Amino acid sequence: MSKFKNVYPALTSGSEFNPDVEEDVLSVYQSVNKRLCKNHGYDGIYVVFDEFSKYIEGHTTEGFSADMKTLQDLCELCNSSKEEQLHLTCVAHKAIRSYGDVLSKEVKNAFLGVEGRLNEKKFIVSSQNNYELIADAIQKTLEFAGWSRDDETYQEMLDRSYQIKEFRSLFDKDDYDSIVGNGAFPLTPLSACLLLQLSEKIAQNERTLFTFLTSKDLYSLAAYVEQCPDTAFAGAPLIYDYFSQLLADEKDFAVHGEWINAEHAIDKAEDADAKSILKTMAVIRMVNLSDDIPVNEEYLYLATGLGKEKIENAIEILTKQNLIAFNKEAKTYSFHGSVSVNLQELISDDIKKQFTKINVPDVLNRVNKNKYVLPKKYNQDHCMTRYFQVHIINSDSFMALSSMDYLPKEKHPDGYLFLVLNQNKEKPENIRKHLEELNDRSVMAAIVEQMPHVKSKTQNLLAVQRLLNDKTFSKENEAAGIELENWKKTLLNDLNRAIEDAMEHISTLYTRDGSEKIKEKPLNRVISDVAEAVYNKTPLINNESINRHNVTAQYSKARNVILDDIFHSRMFEQYNSGTSAEATIYRACIGSTKNDSNLAAARNEIIAFIHKSKGQKVAFATLVDKLTGAPYGMRRGVLPIYIAEQLMQLEDMPVIYHDKTEIALSPKLIVDAVAAPDNHYLYVEAETVEKLEYIEGLEKLFSDYGEYCNEIENMNRLARLKCFIQAWYRSLPQTATTFQVGDYPRQDMRKLKRFRKALTGEPNPRELIFEQIPDIFEECILSKTLKKVEDAKKDIDAHTRRLKKQAEGVVKRSLSLPHSDDLQQSLKVWYENIPPKAKNSLLPAASQSLLNCIRDVVDGKSIDLIEKLAKTATNFFIEDWNDKTKDEFESVLKTLVSDLKKKEDTVNTQQSKKIMLPAEEGNKEYFYDFDPNELSPSGVFFQSALDDMVDEYEALDNSEKIGILMNLVKKLMG
């Protein structure tokens, strides 16, 4: 569809595809056809109207004549087309005239004009082809196919079934055995015949056949074979089960009546075989081939595959239960009389006794399926669904109506369209004058002079419903229940069709301001004009999932997320893109409405309501009624967003009451106040601007830590703010929460310490924010307190960064590096300038580790330079330092410098040793001090252990031992 909409302007000189507004269908076809032929080399357009019969069956009388007139004009256009060809094919499963009484007289009459302009072509498939379709659809393994040939029972059934006229007339014996016997198996031959006959009567023949045979739907043949616990044949009972839903809706009473009888009997039968017999009887009687396929033991056997004994037992049970009866003359079985009373007589008597005088409009309003009429053009232009309730009323009741408040408003309609049943022949001028008296521009009226047979059908409906509700009658006449339900369904359809017909034949629509002839302008367009005039200040909110009165649970949850964000002044950047429910709601309600003057006016109404509630309780109903009524006509689904938006801009703290109980402000409370506005009240307590700005300032200062406080969404604002502050404090590194020495002169550490201490416990939110924090910073003015909190937070947040800079200074100072140079480059130069002898000498463990770390930094292997040096030198990252660790860090650095200096100045002695080890750039000299005559006790033990280890592993080659030891040496040398 989107592709078509993009191509459409190029084919129609730039016009926009708008099916709800476009009226001239023929001109569209002509212009598109002309453009295709002229510019793209086509010979014309071929239009295929598939499922035409389903379209006819499902169409209501309303609008059908107009649709058929359009179709008739299209047929004439096709017949008159020449070079720019236009062809039309309507695909139907049977001729429209063959529907009989199933279609209303109006529908059949409207179709007559079209029928004469269509050339009927029948597409006929032979019955033999249908059997071949069954054989081709049922794919079998060789083993499965062999079962039918080897099963004596089936072969006997196959031979006996060939006596049926249907098979003898279509096949010789060999083809019959091959196509029906082997092909249709595991269906019994007769059940295959019944399947074809029944599907042709009630369904789309080939398509339904194929789905029954191959799909895995419930009761399909494929599902039956998969689930069947034994080797039972598939017969007529399976066909009945599969088609049962279609049979329940079948309009042909000859078929539908057999289904009613069967369902009643099946409900009472308990034996499984008996139920199978009942289903088979129903199918055989539905296909109505009594001369060729009578309902007797023989054909019940051929249709089910049940054994003779099982069939006889089942028939005996059903006969005893009085569910079936045997006709001795015809020698066939039928369902026992399912209805024990004359329902029509009973209904007529009931009407005379109880329903002679009835209020027809009340019944019609209850049963009307199309209770609302939509102004389509208005809805399309305003991106919403506005709806006017259709209300049927007698003319005397309408003239007596003094206020619209007496009418039901459960679904919050935007107005009313009265269908006035003019039984008193009220003058149209009086109807229009009474609309002026009602003084409601959203109310319209149309006069209905007559609705044929409506009263009698309404009386029948009330009588049928009374019988259905009569438990005694239902108990004594159980089978009548199904028939009554279907009768009720028919009556409901007839009454709805009558209402639709009345709507279709409205000639004049009356409003408070005048009248409109429907022939000059369609009813829907007139109602759109009324909507435009009445609701002329409606904000444009392009999201019908939220722009409605009753919001689904999914979008209600998403709306609450938006409300929560509004309450806590969170940023909305994450909603500027994406397809989440929250994002689409935000963009529709807030992001795209910034310049909407109608929404600005609605916001002013909310502001006025808030001002009115200062110092007094005011019901939300005054606001909700104002915004949902004319001229705004807003939907309740969006109101909580705009109300919350304005409440959070208050300079005072709002309080909401549910009846007399004060409730903590929350998204749910705002939603509840809009849903039940008569029971919720707003009260605004006068508070200072300074207090509100102080709270908002703290929220903004610590808002980045709100993600840690989701569990407090039901608490009050101050509790959430306390959580923000404590979440910030708990996210700090250890050094920021424990340092006792200031980072710069005159830093007030006493206040910083008290501030940190106040955040470690669980203080009450109000005491912390309005008492403890101002007391810590020794301020009584909240704006100054906020400034000092900001400064304290900056100092605490900056401590770790400042400590890292101090650590860098320690490195430069200890290693005599230039103060202003880059640390990594300076270290590289320092390391390269270490004399080789000192660099390659073995140092004490701490100094050696630090030197190796500096070497890694020089080689570019360390990402965070100062953190790596700190961790190596002190065993702690800077985030975990205390006030003394920096001095320890400096001491380790100075020790390294001292150890290197010693190695550089050492004179070669007998203890000085040198070793040559392979390296990447060639052999490399390493230096160390060692006197074998002055071993420490641990050294003696270590050497003894190594000797024992070398002797223990005699199996190792000496070269391998030496290699391993050299690797260890190399590792020790760094």
C-alpha cells in the first residue's frame, strides 16, 4: 500500500491518494489507465474482484446500492473502452441469483443493474477431477499405501461402496480401485464422496478440500492420522467435526437444521460410537442423496468403517435414548423430533400476553451493533477517532427531552445522532426548534418516518429472549434452545439491518443551527462538518493509542513512565527517536505540539484550574469536563500528561485528595483523578518560590543518579530526592568519601566531613533536605544553601581527579622530570637515559616491579599510566588511596631512584656477576650481586631444594632442564 501511495501522485498529476475523501472512482481509473497506456506502453488495466460472492454475502444494505451503482458504472466503462482497455472479472463461487432467500431483497435488487452488464462464465471441475485432487493431496509412504491393499476389511468396504451410483457413473472398476480405493485412503470411499458433496454445498470447494486433507488444523485428516492411536479409518465423523463451525453459520436451513438436530443429540449421547453414528447421519442427510445414499446400517458402515456389531450397538443405544427413529417405510434412520413444542405458536402467545406494548427504541438501542457514526474526514484531518452515538427515540420522547444529561454517556460520545421515529407525525420544523431549545451543537436529529416490521421483530426478539431465560422451559425443551438461539441471532441481524437501512435513507439532518440535505452532501461529510464546527479547538495529537478515552494497559504503563519523567523533571532526549510506546507518546503529546495554539489554550485552562484551587479544594471534574467538552473535545488518555506538566511548574506544593483523604502525588493518582474526577480534588498550599527552586535545584544537581531509585517510584518527591543524593554519595570512590586533608588552601573540610556523614545513615527526607543540610552549611537562606551544596559536590567529585594530578606531580618530582612536560614522554626519556648497567641489574623486588611497570609504559603497553604506577607501587588504585598513601607512593619512587643510583656507582667486585641472556634485539647483559659463600639460611634451603628437584627428574634431558632454569632466570631478571 505504501508503494502504491508513492506511485499514485505520478499517475494522477500530483494528487494525493486519499480513499476516505476521494469520491470519483471512475475518473481515477480513467486517468491512471490513460497515463499507463500513454507513458508506459501498457494496453490497459485488468481488474480482478476476487471473493465477490463473499463480498455480496457480507455486505449490509447500507451503502450497497451506491456500491453497486459504482460497480455498474465501472462495467459500462469497461464495455466502452477501446484503445485504452479496461477489463473487469468478478470471481464468485456461485451465481448471485442462486442465493435464494439468503440475501435480502434490497441486495438482490441492487445487484440486478450490475448483473446485466456482466458476462457469466462458469468454471466447471468434474467430480472425477475432485477425486483425483484427493488422491494427489494425500501423500503416503509405500508401507502406508500397502496397508489399504492388504486390509481385507477395507477391500470388502471398497467393493461394497462401488455399488453407489456416484462411483459407478464416474469410474470403471480399475480406476475406482486406483483413484478412490488407494488414492482416498485412509478415508473410506463413501466418506470421500460425502466430503466432496458437503464441501461443495457449504464451502469453497477445492480450497476447503485441500486444507482438510493437508493442513494440521484441528480435525483435519493430516492431524487425525498423526494423532490416531489405532488403525481406525477416517470417515464421516471427522468430516462433521472439521466443518462444524461452517455448519453452525450456514444459511441454508436444510443443512443448518440437520446440524442443530445432530448437536442436540450429540450433547445427550455418551457412547463414542453413538456420537460417530449421529455425526455420520447428519452428514448423509445434509448432502441429501437419499435415493443413492440412504441412512441405514449399510451406509453408516461404509461411511464410518465401524464394524457391524459396533454400529448395531450404537443404533440400539440411540434408539433407547430416543435420539433417533427408524422409518419402516423408507427403511432409514432420522433424528427424533428435536423440538417438542410449536415454537412459533408459543412465541405468538407470549407476545399477546407480555409484549403487546413495548418501547421499540429502547430495544433497538440495546441491540444496535453500530452504536456510533464516525466523522471520517474530521478524524483523518485531526488524527483521532471522534464518534457520535446513534440514539433511536420516539418523536414524543424526543420532544419531551429537556436536557442531554439524561442520556447515557458510558463511552463518552462526542455527540448524538437522534433517529426520531415519527409515529406521531411531528413536523420537521418542531424537531429543529427543539434542537435549538436543547442548545447543544453536538446533537443532530434525523426523522425516520417508518421502519417496516420492526415492531413485530422486536416483539419476537423479546419473547425469544424470555424463553431462553426461562429455566423450566429450557429444561423441558432442551433441543429448542439451539433453534431459539439461532432465531435470536436472525432477529438481531434483521433489526440491525433495519437500523442500517434507516441510516442509509436519511434525507435531511437537523442541527441546532439549521438543516442539511443529505443528497447534496453525504451523511458522513455532514457529520464531519458538525464536528469541525463544534470541536474547533482540539489539539492535534497524532497517536490514537493514547489519544482516546480508554487507554490499553500497555500504553497506560508507557504513559505512566512519561508522567514519572515529568514529575522528576527528567530529560526527554531518549524519546526523540525510536519506536517504543514511551517515545511515540512523548513525540505525539509533547514533542510535536510545541506550536499548537489549541493545546496552548487547553494548558491555560489547566493553569486557571490550578489558580482556582489555591487555598481551597476544587474537584477535577470542573477541569476534565471543560477539556473533554466543546470546543476542546480532548481525550482523557492524554489529560494526565498535560495536568502533570502544569502541576510540576507550580511555585507551590500541590495536594490531591481522594474524597477526604490526602494522597501522595504519583502518576497513578493523576490518572485516577482524570478517570474519577468527581471524587478527586486539588488543593494548592502556598509555599515560597525559594523552597521550590531549592528542591528543583537539588533534583537537577543529583538527577544523574535517578536510575538507582526506581524502587521509590511510589514515595513522595522528597524521599526520591534523598535517594538521588545518597545514590550519588554511594557511587563515589573510596578516596572521595574518606579524605580528611583538603585539596587546596581554605577548603572547609569540617563542612565536607559533616555533609558526607549526614549521607551515610537513613535520615528522614524532609529533615535531611530542609534541616540538616542547611545546618551543615550554616545557612538559613535556601538559595545560598543550594549554592554551597553545589560547591561541596564539586569538591568531592573533583577530589579523585585532583589526587591523580598530585600523584603525577609526585612522579615528576621524584624522578626529576620536567614539570610541564607530558608524563609518558618524560618517563620514556628518563627510562632511556638509565645507564645500561643499572637498567639491566637485578633490583630489590619493589623497585624491580616499578621499573618493569615504567618499561611497559614506555613500550606503550599500559592504558592508564598513573593508575598503573600507583597500583604497582602501593598495591592500591588511586580511587582507594587514603591520605597517607601518596607519601608511600613517593617513598617507593625515591627508593627506585636510590637503587638505580647504587647499581650505577657500584665498583666491580668478586660478588658482582654478569649474565648474558637472549633478547629480541640479540643477547643482552644482566648484572647482579651474589656470593656463594655467604648464603642466607633461606638461600641454603632453596639451593638444596633445587638440587633435589634436578636429581628427582632424571628422565628430563639436561638441555631441557637448563632451558627451563634459564627461562626462570630471565623472568627474575625482568
